[in-house]
Amino acid sequence: FLIPPRFGGDFLFGVIVKIKIFAIILSAFLSLPVVAAPKQKVYHTCKPSDTKENILACNIYREARGDGTMGMLASGFATLNRKSHPKYPDTIRKIVYQPNQFSWTNHGKTFKVTEKDSWDHAKSLAKMLLKVYNNNHVAYMAMDITGGATHYHTTKVRPKWAKKMQRTAQFGSHIYYKERNK
């Protein structure tokens, strides 16, 4: 058969050489030993049997550690605001592990904490929030930077429920809401 001039022998020879070189490099790469990534240190494993302080810290850590102190506080406030709301369970454990409420609990009952600084910060915020919530609810309500929010979502999604709620704040990548006044 005839090869058109633009696809002459030199062109085909070049393609064949490139394919062979690629095959040699690929086989060399595939023969390299697989090296596992270094195992991350686990500072805490979040689980339903944790103390209420650790459960709140786990939720703050998992939901908002990338949103800075204000975002982490906002997540903690919204979680605790549910505790005072008649539509939600009355314990932090039941609030956080209520099905389909916080995405990190949907994929299993445990979560490994691997970022020490963020974990320590989440624990200190949880401890402070619980102390104020339990000892001086008036001060807690005055401090609430979410304006009474019980819900939030990341800016990457637009859940249907948000249309029915009143937007109260945004911190980092999360938008906060409470029920509309009737």
C-alpha cells in the first residue's frame, strides 16, 4: 500500500521510536517499588463515646478548621444553639451524631484528628464555649457571633433548606442561618 507523502517513512519511524521510548520509561516506572506515604500521627479519634467537650471540639475541628478562629467559633455556636432549640436533641452527642446533620459523621462513627494545632485550638474553643453556655447563658447569647444560627453550609453548595431560613452570618467558607421569625 502507499503511504501519503506527509505520512512518509520518516514520520512513521519517529512515531515508532517515541512509542518504544515511552514503553521503556513506563516499564521502568512500573518496576519501581511502591513507597507508602509516611503514616500521620493521630492526636485524637473522634467517636460517639467521647466527652461532650471532645465531641464539640471534633465537630468544630472537622467542620471549620480551615475557617480560622471566627469560623471555628461560629461552628461551635451553631452546634450549641441546637441544644437550646426544641426541634433538636438535648445533648451534644445526639446533635452531632444525628443522621445527616454534619457530613463528617455520615461516613462512619469515627474520625482521626491529625492536625495538632487545629485540634488544640478546637479543644480550647469547645471548652470556653461550654463553660459560658453552661454558666452564663445571657453572656453566651451576647457572644454568639452567628446571631442564633442553628444551620450552616459551605459556600460550595446551595441546599434547598437555606431558602426557608434567615441568613445571619458568614465566616470563612460557611454561611450561617436561623429559622425565620413567624
